[in-house]
Amino acid sequence: MKVSEILEKRVKLVADARALLDKAENEKRAPTAEEREQFDKMMADADAMKAEADSVAKLEAAEKELADSRGRKTPLEVAGSPAPAAEKRSVETRGGKIEWTETAESKAYADAFNRAMSGSREEIRALQKDSDTAGGYLSAPQQFQAELIKALDNSVFMRQICRVLPPLATAESLGAPSLDADPADPTWTTELAVGDEDTTMAFGKRELKPHPLAQYIKVSKTLLRRSALGAEALVRDRLAYKCAVVEENAFMNGTGNLQPLGIFVASANGINTDRDVSTGNTDSEIRTDGLLEAEGLLPAQYRPGCSWVFHREAVTMIRKLKDGNGQYLWQPSVVAGQPDRLFTYPVYISEYAPHTFTTTCYVGMLGNFQQYWIVDALTMQIQVLVELYAATNQNGYISRLECDGMPVLSSAFARVKLA
């Protein structure tokens, strides 16, 4: 099914779900338990359609990229040098057969890396970076590292909407001066006077110090040998997933102690409590007035590029809200890969956003996430443990990276709180 067809069905499903609520409202009654259950199911199906449309769009983009790559010259060919021997490769997709050219050089290196990941001592010796007796840290092929970064971006939306700074090369931390307080207003005075001396202007510093994040996976040697995905893809996908969910949780709820500082943690070093908004909400529900108050707290200069962050349970609640004109606040996306919207701002849904609906709890965020900085110091490294788990017929893979993140400008955020 085409992306446009999936999205059209999604829009109709959302309209049908809203018709259930409108029917009860027009009859001046609360929706029945059956109607609420039907509404929730229809919205869950709408979410599934959104995910399907996004997946199909990504697949079509990948297929187009492969198709467009046919006939491209290698750097050696462009320079006039003879290119390495190449072979034609192809794959069957829903759009037909796609072909591309693979050079002998790139194929040999990828094959060597796969054999190393499967435990071949010959390939480990060929690819190892040092002489560590346990197998050493492998420098993965460049393509492997690039794909891993892309996987993180896809599964951790904070890396997409926040400001990701260039990786640190040699320094232990990244510091940036901050203007914590402006000077007081100048005073009207005479021609020869200098006005009052200012004592309010204050400077500070924001420091990001990447913290280590590590994970290990044990994989059956038999699975590595027989897997149709290949050892490289198997290890890459699992380690990328584990890194992604831990990072997302830290960017949301991290304490700032040996980990990133999260947006839902009140801190003078990040987002202070003066950015909390509970007016208009109840002690158990998000209300339209509460969302309007949150938008109103955000200065106008920060609103372009702002986004909402909620848990899916909060979104379920918001989908039923209307404005003063009887129009639903939440607007479903009609473009694959684009999030739904609330007050024209994109809505991002995270399983790690708070979703305890009781008094004084945080339940959402509106902010300009370019004012949340992320910095990396160590790109992904993989250590292959060939002998340690030999008795259980397994290979061990240890991943390591270092990153940090924090809000650097509190006034660019408004945190939604219950009364």
C-alpha cells in the first residue's frame, strides 16, 4: 500500500474516532464505556498506521538511494585511476529489482569484518587496533559507524530536535559562558553624569562532560554463523537499540550526576522550577487551559522551532481536548515522517516521558530544543571477547561510548505540571 493511501485511511480513522466523542457531546452526555474503548482502539490503530507510513516512506527512500547509486563512478575512476574489480549485486523489493555495484575492495573488507565478528582469529589479527590478548578493540568499518549513528538518530528523537555539537577531540569537557543576569536598566541622567553603577549583571558557565555508557551482549556462535542478517548487522542493531533507549531516558530524566541532565528534572543548572506551569490543569488531568498557559509562558522569540514532548498516555488524553471554538487541539499528520501537531507545534512521543497523573507531577514539555545541547567524546567502540564465553559457545561484544546533554537556557522551555 502506498504511503498516501495509508495516511488517507489514518485521517478517516481519526475523523471516525472524533465523531464518537462529538456524538456524545451533542447528546449532552458523557461517552459510554463502550464508546471510550472504541475510541481508544481506533486511535491505537491510527498510531499503528502512522508507524507503518513512516516505515514505508523510509524503505522507499532507501530503495531510491540504491537505485540512484547505479552508475556512479568511484573516487579512483573520477581521478582517472583504474577501479578495483567489481561485481553486480541485486535485491528484490516491493518496487522491483534494484541493482548496484560492489567493489572487490569494499567487499573484502566487509567480509573480513564479518568473519572477525564471528570469531575468526585470522581476521581479528588483521583488523585489531592494538595487541590486547582478549581480542582487542576493533575499529569498525566506516560504514558500520555511520549506520550506527543513523540508527541512534532514528530511535532517539532528542538527537533529531536538539543541538548536537561536534564531538570533543582531546578535551575532557565542553564549557560555554552564560549570561545569567542582565544589567539593570540604565537611568536618565545629566550630560556629565555616568548613571548608577550596575551590580546585577552576572556571568556563569555551562559545562558538558561526556560520561561513559557501556553495554555487552553475548551471542551464540551458531547464530552468528547461520544468521541471514550477518553478524555485523545483528550486533549493530542490538547495541544501537540498547544505547538509544538508555540515552533517551537520560535526556528525559537524567540527574546530571555521571549522566546527562534531563528536561523533566528541576535544576538550577538546567530547567528551573520557574518554568513549571500547572495553572489550568487539574490534579489528575491535562486541560486545554493548562496547555495554553504553557504556551503563554514561552517567550515569543523561542516559539519558532518549538516542539511538545509527551508520553503516549498524555497524548491519549490530549486527543480528546477542544478549544473554545469546539475544534480539536490535536491535529494528525498527513505527511509521512512528520509528527502530529498541537497548537501548530510538532508532538513527539516518548515512552520515557513522565506519565504519573497525580498532584504536582510533570506530564509534558514545550520547548525550543535547540537550547538542549548534546556532545559526544567517544564514538562507538566494540571489543570482541572470543575465548571468555567459549564454554557456552558464545561470543561477547562490549560497546562503549561517551556523551552528555543538558538544557542550557531555562527560559526556552515550559514544563507542563498537574495542579
